[in-house]
Amino acid sequence: MGSISRDAPVTPAESSRVRQETPQNLKVMMDANHVDYRSLKRDYHHRIFVNRSLALEKIKCYGFDMDYTIATYKSPQYEELCFELLLDRLVSIGYPHEILQYKYDPTFPTRGLVFDTLYGNLLKVDTHGNILVCTHGFMFLKGSEIQDYYPNRFIQRDNTDRFYILNTLFNLAETYLYACLVNFFTNCTRYINWQKGYKHGDLFMSFCSMFQDVRDSMDYVHDTGILKEKTLENLEKYVIKDPRLPLLLSRIKEVASVFLATNSDYCYTDAIMTYLFDFSQDSAPSTPKKPWRSYFDLVVVDTRKPLFFGEGTVLRQVDRDTGKLRIGTYTGGLQHGTVYSGGSSDIICDLLRVKGKDILYVGDHIFGDILKSKKRQGWKTYLVVPELAKELQVWTEKSYLFDELKSLDIFLAELYKHLDSGSTECPDISAIRTQIKSVTHEMDMCYGKMGSLLRCGSRQTLFSSQLMRYADLYAPSCLNLLYYPFSYLFRAPPVLMPHESTVDHYQLDMSVLDLALANRVHRLSTKKEDEESKEENK
């Protein structure tokens, strides 16, 4: 496929050919005045989905996170490991040994839930803070029970002292642990249930203190390196190795700069990346082994995102032999093969000589990778959403449930179609409401016990709204870039407002459509010819 350029000159002969051919080409593509765009799309497993239009040919630099982006951890094995380490830590600081009986259940947690540190509830909310689902431990609360805690079925989402958003893939084990702890203490006869925690003799444990213990344990598991140590002991069990990865990066490097920016330290990064890029067993014995660093123009570890996208930290060089940092701040230019620590996104731009709009950054963290790089630097963003594979599977295999929900909406509209403000008739819609709830619940259960990552029935979740707002592109894996040429123009579908999506256009006769399109092409080409003529006469 050739490069797409809106600035390429158009000759008069080409303009004439376009005017003649465009209507005929449209007729071939159209069947009964309708284009089936689905026939033009790639297999959904390989698709990249678009929130905002983006021309790949304008991207001069590709940046990648490592954890859950280039390095994909196996699920649920990795979450099980993290969950077990968290339980061990809690027991070591005084929690009852009985909690060790809990085993990680991958069907329960989903990303994007909110933990209420006041009442110990896990909440699924929309972008405005309206509550979609509420659980206390493993108990799903009904409408009246939810209103006992939240009279308006609404939370002040920006109250971060009380509400903690569990947005990352690393949070999955933590999410399930909150439910386990609430379930244990609620049902343990040694503890008395209070609205804001549990009482045992003279001791009171609030949900807030429980939350802090889990957060501290999570920090302990990461900061001490025990999770990384266990991961490196059995890489085949916990990390997915894909031969397409070096192929993707080598192709990108032919057309643009490539950098790696990870919060992990160098020793762990080196071990993971060496494993991911080592396919020497599949190569001829005489083929030299290519080091993973050669796929990148710049490697930065210890970035401390999201701080990295703001003021950042001191940029230092890393001794690749020992993994230790060299003293002093690095102030020189880009040295290929050198690994850096810290720094900031501004330093990345300076070293690679690119501007924010030139960069497409690929990451999995909606806040640390995508939101901050978009808001503070204006980088183009690509969010990796591994759960999208499951979401798409349900969307395609359970389409009849979505159709049934649409049918119920239509039936509801029919009941009110001929009623207005002067009508005294009040239709009984209780049966329809019950059916809508039943279908919505059945849809949610197809994804897991907490439902879809992106929706609850016809309503979008907080995670979904953040994805649409801050990610220009999104896909289940960064490897989906392999299936697009680097000249590709990603076009965002039109975002229709309710008044546009529910009101039909007038059906145009095909000849009218041909004429309108031909006239438009003629006007554009005529304008181009006039401009060229003026240039020649100068």
C-alpha cells in the first residue's frame, strides 16, 4: 500500500479521471444504496479500534511500556501468584491464618472498580459516579440495600480520600482480596459487624485501616522485589512469549524511532526482555544472537510514571553489567546502546528530537500511561486492553442478547408513541422493566461475576469513558500494529448524539447521490486546477 498524503499534487488529468470513476466505484461498492463496512474490516482479533483519527505516516516515534504491554503476563496464573503473596504478607503482619484458605477466582474481579474505604464496598460506576453494581464482600446488594449506603445511588468520584479506583491489571488480585477480607470478617463469629468496620473485644478495625493494610502489602510485594523474583523463577509459567514481537519492533524501527519507558528497574527489565526476544533455539547455529536493546533507539527504566510525564526525576545512566546507577545527572546527547534511569517525557523528546504530536505511546495503564501522556504532553496514545479479547467474544457470540435489549427498548417506545402531556393513560411497564433487568444481568454474567469492563447493559462504565476520552487507539495487544501498514490512516467513526442516532436520514435516490458526489469532486478538482494555474503564471 502506498503512502497516504493529503499534500500530494493532483494533475488535471487525474482530477478528470477521479470525477469519472468515483460514482462508478461507489456503485460497485454499494448494494441497495448501502455500504457494508464490516466487509472492509480486518478480523476483529487483529483490529485496532479508533477513538480519534490518526495518520500513522505522521508518527515519527513509537514509545512502549513494558509490563502488560510488551511483556504480557499470563492470566490467571500471574494474578494467583500476586494474590498468594498478598495473603502471606497480611498474615505476617497479624491477620488471621484462616484467610489463607481463599483462592483467587478470576471470574470475580474486573478492572475499573471503586473501593469505598468508608463502608468496604466494591462499586462499579459510570463516568458521573452513578452506581451500576455494588458488592459487600461476595454479596451483591439490591436497589434498596444500595440506597441504605448511598441514598442517591451516586458517589463523589473525585473524593479520592474515600474512593480508590482499581484501574490497573496489577489491581486485579488486590480487588479480589478486598472482597475476600470483607467476606471473612463479616462471617467470622469472633468479630461484630459495624457499618464502618469490625469490632473484636476492645479492638476496632475500620474498612479504611483494612484498605491501608492491603495497599501497604501491595507496595511491599512490589518494592521488596518478591513478585519479580517469583516471576523470574518461572518465566514460562508467568510470561507470554510471542515470536511476532521482534518482528513488529524491527519493522517499526525501519520507519521511525522506538523507545522503551518502564517503571521497572534495569535488572528485571533486562531479564524479561532477554527472555521475550531470545529465539536463538529457532535460528540457525551460525546466526548471531541479536540483543533486545538493539530494537530500541532509547531505553529508560525507573521512570516513576506518572511523575515521568510531569516534572520527572534526575536522568542517570545505568551500568549494564551491574544494574547500578552511575553518579551524576546525564546531560549529553543520545548514546545508542546506553540505558538510562529516571528522566522525564520532555527529556525523551529532546534526546530523540521529536515533538509531542510526533509520538505514539503504547501502554496498558489508563492513568499512568495514557491519561497523563495525553493531557500533559499531547502524545498520541494507544491503550492495550487485554480484556478486549473476551469483550469481543461475548459481543459476537451473544449478539442475540444485545438485539433483545434493543427490541425491549423499541417495545417500550411503542407503548408511549401515541401519548402526550394530555394523556391520562399510564401504561404498565413493570414487566418490561423486569425483562430489561433480566437481559442486562444475563449479558453481564457472560463476562464474569462483576460483568463487563466497559459496560453494564446499555450504560458505559467509568473505565470505558476514560478509554474513549484519552486513548486515540486501543486494542487487545500492541502486536495488532503488525496488521496495518505504516501509511495507514485510522479514521474514527462519527460519534452520533441521541438526536442523530435516533432520527433517520431521508433516503436519497442513487442518481442523486452520484450527482452530489460528482459535483463535490468537480468543485475540489477545479479549485486545485485554479491554484496550480496561478502558481504557473507567477
